[in-house]
Amino acid sequence: MEETKLREDGNKLFKAGDNKGAIGCYSKAIKLTANKEQLAILYRNRSACHLKLENFSQAVSDSTKAIETDQKDVKALYRRSLALERLGRIDQAFHDMQRCTALEPKNDSFIEALRNLRARIQEQLHMQFSTDQRVQQMFDILLGDADMEKKEKAAQNLVVLGRDEAGAELIFRGHGLQLLQRLLVTPQSLLRLAALRTISCLCCGHRARATAVLREISVDKVCGFMASEEEEISLAACNVLQNAFEALTGSKDKSDYIKKEQAVLTDVSKDINIIIHCLLEMLVDRKVSTNGRDNALTLLIQNIPCKTLKEQDNSKTLKVVKTGLKRILRVVGSIPELPTNIPLTDATRMRTSVLLHRLYDDLRDDSQRDVYHSACEGLITEFFSSQKMEETLQAVQTISGLLQGPYEVGNRLLANKGVMETMVALANSQEELHQLIAVEALLMAASKASRASFITNNAISLLKTAYKQASSDKIKIRALVGLCKLGSAGGTDYSLRQFTEGSTEKLAHQCRKWLCSGKTDNATKRWAIEGLAYLTLDADVKDDFVEDKDAIHAMLELAKAKDQPVLYAVASVLVNCTNSYEQKEKVPEMVELAKYAKQHVPEEHPKDKQDFVEKRVKKLLQAAVVSALVCMVRADSAVLTNSNKELLSRVFLALSENPKDRGTIVSEGGGKALIPLALEGTDEGKIKAAQALARLAVNSNPQIVFHGEMIYELVRPLVSLLNEELSAVQNFEGLQALTNLAAGNDKLRQKILKEKALSLIEHYMFEQHEHIQRAATECMCNMAGCLEVQKKFIAEGNDKLKLVVLLCGEDDEQVQKAAAGTLAILTSEQESLCIKTTKVTTQWLDILQRLVLHTNLEIQHRGFVITLSLMACAREVAQNLMESEMLEILIVQAKDTTEEKKHLSKLAQECLSKAMDFDLIKPYS
């Protein structure tokens, strides 16, 4: 019958470790089966697959269906108990395990599991009792007549209790929300802050509590606190909404979300829409503090656009574009110097540009983008048509902000009639503010290729005049950055210098002067770094910059600051200095062809050669650049965009080029900082960070560098390097790093296996490139100690073992040693693989003899270990060995008791002893 065959196929796939394939077979068989007993078996088997894949809810469901048919199905009860335990439902897991023990009272596994579950229940009860008492104690102090010092301490303790799930639940169920609301209206700032932080804990990871909080306290009230001038209060309120967003959407950790909530909840889209509406209202409300507005922008950046292209639902983005885009544009076009405009911080415009860019990127088709373009066109037209100078300035400022964000939109607006002419006219104005806005807009426009020729022809003189004649440093620095942009238009091409010899060095000198000046404010310093980001494309400027210790120090200190709108510019400077930007490989034949066709061929600057780059990297490492990079990685996510992450990854990769420098990177925290860069960001950025991680893991003990649970996060980035589309160097470094990891412990080997790396490692064992093949074989050798890997070798229908045996006969000594090590581990751990070794190829005996006769003692030792395992597995195999030249080899080796071969002699004697046990040879005295 078809269902029987499907079940048998499922069983085979399960034994082979293909759990997903097995689930497919069992699911098809369930649809075809009517017999209740057979259905119970299929559900029970499928639950085992779900357990392996950590789909614990499905495992519980399938086990329950099996138990409904047979209440005494001990396997189904045991599997359900395991799944319930992992879901955090300890009491139910304990009940199932009790039934298992009652059915099989002598089963040691059941007894041990029951003992562990009992201990966990006792621990939970103890914790709940003690937490319950503490929560009540805090409430009594806060509601009573205690002095303010005790109340503040109690409020802080309440926050700590709220961070624990049991404590949060007790606070929530013990009418804690009403108390917390009373604390929110107290005049004492510390009590209000503690109340907001506790409310944030209640929302964290729990949709039901988050919904109750938002409806009881109201989103308006939370936004009111976020609008506060008190920075800590504003940030705490921001965290409440962030945790509520994550809980309502289930975006933070869906496995935790399943554990914490089993109830079906009402639709939460209304709550999400209310939050979005309130945040958009905050953007243009003049009563909102500047910190509150920045926090609102951060929440929109983090929660509205989809994180990846795989997310299909961009409805939140469409809603914001439709109802709130003009509000966002009014923020980016706001001019704080004008009394009627919205007050801003230095970071607000940059955050707004990032939000505009993220929203535009999240639009999926032309019709959605047309809505975005129409909104921008409509607002700019409205500004210009009013013919008021204030609104004209806002129009230019808005375009400038769009050029920093979705540049396609900004570039399209630049093409509108009269826009560029208005910018030039404003730059010639006598009003300082007009000049400031116009120069900044020209500066942004200069980076767009379609406008560069217009700027070059019409605005260089304006920028030079502004730089020389302006009385304000604000205008001077912007004009200087504009000139820097135009001066670097040729990029790294030495033959396309825009200005005369030495001009770019003069511009860079002025930028460094402003950067190092103690009298210069941070905003001006940020513009100076922006200028250097363009000028350091010139190798002469790079060399001068890394020699200026004061300039490097000033730049890195600014990058470490709490608010980091300068991050992209600093990262660009470092990318330029380390030459870690994308470089096209030059094919000599194509260069000659281009010269023949009289096409332009880019020239490399003499100081961009490798030895100059290495010197610059040394200088940056001496300036503690790694510490600054670590601080930059921890930046606010609104600032640390995917583009910034890619730049930082490129810098880390360049710094790790020399193995001697990798210790410095590790000691300054670079290893820990690279993990988030390797897990999130652009595809290119993640690969660069993964390669840098691989280099650190190759040159040091990974368990020391990446201590604790952090080491397990390292596996996925390293496995991502095993991709045929990547370079051979990246493949090689990834394999080397995985080899080091696999040498650690069995849990790491299982994690590597779980990331489906085994088939990739095996694939590279076929590689023609000797270094890659060697690294892959060494990695497999370290993986062979894992029981799950051994099962893969035992499974029928693959050539894994045959490949290892054949590699033992390779001419490359390193490959031979690694393959022999793999085979030695496999045959000593699994008897079935000993017999299988003799059947996978007819050459096995010749290969084994080559190993035991090898001149390399390590390979020889591995050969004798394999021989001993084969001798011990079966009389037939031992007989084949004794009837070959192996007997003579063993006798000769057994007699060689020199110091260096004593261990080999012992192994040979053990082999001969096994032959005597099988009565294949007789003792000789």
C-alpha cells in the first residue's frame, strides 16, 4: 500500500537525518490513512521529526493526537513531555513524565528526566513565592508613608523585578498598572522614570500585557512623556512604545512569544495604527522637545519599513507615505533659525533623511513610488508658489534633505524648472542664512552625476567666493566641503585631478585645522570630516592625514560620541585610508585594448600601492581605531544604517589583513563588534564582516576570543563563506575558521551541522584547489568526532566514506593526514563503518598499506589506528588483512621499539594480538 511505503520512506529519511523530508512523507501518509492505530504511529513519528527541528508546538500537537488513540503510548508521552518542557510548560511536562515512569518504572531515562523536572518546579515555586513577597513589599512602600529615599529605592527595585517574567506577571496581575499610573503623575522625576521603565518591562515580549498597557494608559499619554524635555523620561517612554511595537507584531523573538502566550488575542492593527498616528503628529508639534522628536523618528525608522525583502507586508510603509510623508518632509525642510519653524537637534535632519530613504526603499512597484514622488512634488510646488522667502528657503532645505536620503527623488526635484537657478541666486544673497542653506544644497547637489557638470561650470566660483568672503564659519565650512566634493570628482583615478597640483592637499589641511581646533564646535568638525571623506580618495591626502595624530584622534573621539550623525563620514575616511573600497580587477589584455581604442584608462596613484596601504593601516591601529569602530557599531540603529555597517565591515577586513595585527583587533573588542555586522546589513557587508571574523578565529583560540554563548553566533557567518560565488580566499578562510571551531566541543560541532555546513565541507573536499581541499578535509576531521556526523557516514546512499578513504591515498601529505585522521576517528567510534570501509572501494587495502608505510610518523600512527579498528571489528576483515602484506608490515613494526616509534610498535602489537584472538596467527617466541 502507498501509505505503508510512505511511512517506510519517512523512517529511512528520519534515520538519515533528513527530518523535513520525513515530515513530508508522514504528512502524505496521514492523508491516505484511515486506520486509527496507523495514524497514531504516523503522528508519533512526525512529532519526533518536529522535536529534532525544534518545532515544539507542532511536536506537542502531533504527540497529543497519538495519545488520543492510545493513552499508554509511552513514546508519544515522552516526546510531548520534552516539547512541553522546551515551551516552558513545566507542570504539564512533569505530568506526562510521571505517566511515562508509571508505564515503565525501570526506565532510567524517564526517572532522570522526572527528577530534573521536579527540581525545576521546586525552583519555580521558590522563585514565585519570593518574588511575590518582594513585589508586595515594594507596593507597600510606594503606597505608604515611607520617606522619599525609600520610595525611590523601592521604585528602582520594581524595575528590576519587572525584568523577570514571573515578576512582570505578578506586577500586572496584582493591579500594578493602577499603581504605576499613580506614580506617573508624581512630581518626583525618579519615580516617574522608574514607573515608565517598569511599564516597558511589562510590554516586553508579551502581546496581551502590551495591549492592556496601551489601552489602559493610552498611547497619547506615553507620547506625552516622550515629548518631555527630560531626556531620560523621553527615552524611557520611547522604550515603552518600542517594546509594545515588538510585542504587538511578534517581531523580536517569535519562539519566546509562543512560550509566553498561548491565548488567541484580538486584532492589534488598531493599536499599531494609533501608535503610528501619534508618532507622526509628534513630528510637527512645536510643543514636543527636540529629544522627543528624535525618539519618534527612531521609532518610525525601526518599526515601519520592512527589515528584509522577504517580508511581503509593507502596509505600514504605505500608510505612512499616504498620511504622514508631508509631515516628515516638513521636518527635513525645517530651518531652526526661523522663529515659525520646528526646533531640531544636529541629528534630526540626518535621522529624517534616513527615514525618507528607508520608506522609499520599502516601496515595491512604480505605482507606490509615484505616490511618494507626487507628495514630494506637491509640497515643493506649494512652497515655491507662495513666493514667500521663508517657504522658498524651506523648499531648498527639503530638496537638500531628500538628496541625503532617497537621492532619486531629490535628483528628480533638482531637474524642475528654476530650482538650480534659485539655489545659485540664494548663494549670491547678502543674507547669511540664505547663503548657508544655498551652499549646503549646492554641496548635496554636487554629488549627483547628472548635476555635476552644471555645478562645475556655474558654482565653483560661488563656493570659492563664499569660502573667502563669508564672515561665518558655518558658511565657510560648507563651501569648503562643496569644493572638496568637486575636487574629488575623479575618485581614485590619478589622471583625473579636478584642481591644480596641491589644491586638494590645501583643502585637506584646512579641514584638519578646523577638526583639531579647540574653538571649533562639533557641527563644524562634522562638516570638516565630511570634506575629508571626499578628499581622502586622493592618496597624497591619505598619507598626510594618517601622519596627523591630532586629526585622527579628534575624528575618532567625535565618532565615539553619544550622538553620531558623523558616523558615515568617519567610516568613509577610514575606508579610503585603508583602500577597502570596491576595486575593479584590471585585466592586462583589456587595458591594452582600451589604450588601442583610445579609451580612458584609470591610473593608480603611486601611493595606493600595497606597501603604502600597509603603513597607513599600522598608523590607524596605533591610533586605537578599533576601539572607535567598536563604539560606532554600538551606535543608535537609526544612525547605523546598512550602508554604514558595510563600510565598517570593510575597514575591519582591511585591518585584519596582516595576521600580526589580529591580536590588537581582538584585544580592543573587535571580535565581539564584528558579529552583529556579520548577521545584519547588506549582503556584501555581511560577507566582509564574516571574512574578518574568520581571520580572527584562525589566528587565535575562538573559545577565548568569543567566550560564552557568543561563540555559537559565530557559526552562521562562517558557514556563509562556503559559497561558490565567493572567492577562493574567502572559502579557504571560512573553512579554516570552522576547523578551529569544530575542534572546540561537541555542541559547536552540532551547531555547525545544524547550519547545514557538512554537505558544503564535503563539496570542498572535491575541490581541485589544493589549499581549499586541504582545509575542507581538516575541517571534516574535526567534525568526525560528532555522533550526528558519524550517523551521516553510516547512512546508506552516499559516498562520504568512499571520498575519505580515497583521500587517504592522495599525494598531498596534509590532505592525506587529515583524511587518515577522519577515517581513524570514524572507524574507532563506529564498528559498522569498519566493515563499510572495506566495501566502498577495492583499493582500501592498498591505501591502508600506504598509510602504515608512510615516512610521516603522524600519518603512520593514524594508519595503525585504522588497522587496529578494522582488525577488531570482524574476523573476516582481520583475515583479509592477515592474508596480505599487512602481516609482514605489522611484524616488522612490532619489533621496532625505538623511542620515536614506540607508540607505533605498541599499536602493531595490539593488531597482532587481535589476529591471535581470532586464531588467524599463532604466537611466536
